[in-house]
Amino acid sequence: MKYIFAIMMLAILPFGAQASAIEKLKSYIAATHSAQANFTQTVFDQNGKRMQSASGVMQFQRPGKFRWSYQKPYEQIIVGDGAKFWLYDVDLNQVTVKKLDAALGSSPAALLAGSNEIERGFSLKEAGAREGLEWLQASPKAQDSSFSAVLMGFDEQASLVAMELNDSFGHKTVLRFSGMQRNPKIAGAQFQFSPPAGADVISN
């Protein structure tokens, strides 16, 4: 795949992260039912060298529905319809499909698409301030998670601006968001997917 599955990076929750960040996280998760934003994604190796860059639009609707549309440099679509996870690589005309629970596990996506019981799957703690943002860290409790830690950075307006995801290989994925909309009305068709005619479908 050209990119680490973007859906494993989802945690688009615009909440404040000041002294009471964890409590604000919980309250905003309860109040945030959908969101939409532009994103840029950059992956760095263990030495800090840039490996991949991409950009596009993400949308989600809780519980369990999301869509990440990569537009540059390659077109790729990732959809969660509440039951299944779909990854469509347009250039390869290839679709990967698996059960949503198996795809998410204790990934950052569970912060978004899972239940409100966040602390069942993650350990949460304040991560201080840097780069003009306040940070919160979520560490998955499951040993088989793809990520060792997820950091979320918030601005003074309590909007999610950045995420940093550290995986077990020492790679870091940095996501930057702009134009964040909370609780927009999103057409249900955005969270549905049918493999295009002639596409190679791989089921896991």
C-alpha cells in the first residue's frame, strides 16, 4: 500500500486539552457525532526522514462510520460502513475488505468510531504544551495494537489541529487538520462502498 492505512489514524475529536483535557475529551466524545476536515499526512522513519506525504478530506459519523479520501499524490478511498472496513486503491483498481472490528482493534480509530468507554482500550494522560498546542496522549492497552502512542494537539480555541502516531517500527505519522467542522450533516452515501466493476477484491 502507498500509505499506512489512514483509518488506523482516525481520532478526529475537537475537544479542549488544557488542565482538564481528559474530562473534556469524554464530554466532547459524547457530544461529537460527526466531523469533516481537510488533512495532510506525513510519515517519517525512525531517523526522522520523510517517507510519504499525502492530503485529502476526512469525514466521520459515530459510531463506526468514516471516510478518508486521499486526493494527492495518489487517489485512495477508505470507508468504514459500521460493519466493514474498505480500502480502495484507485491506481491499482484493488479493494481490501475486512470486518470493521478486526481492522480497528485498539487503533486510534477506536477513539473515534468506538464506544464512549474510551478508557477501556486506552490509557489517557496530559502530554504538556509545545509548538503552541496543548497535547493529550492516548496509549492503547492491547499489546497487539499497531501504535505505541497517539498524541493529539489542540489550539487555544480547543480545536484539534494535529496528531502524531508512533508505531512499533519507530515510524511517526503526523496529521494536520484544517477547516474542521463539528457535527455537520453528512449524506449517508458517504459511508457506503461498493467495489467498482472489474476491481480486484481481497477479503481478510
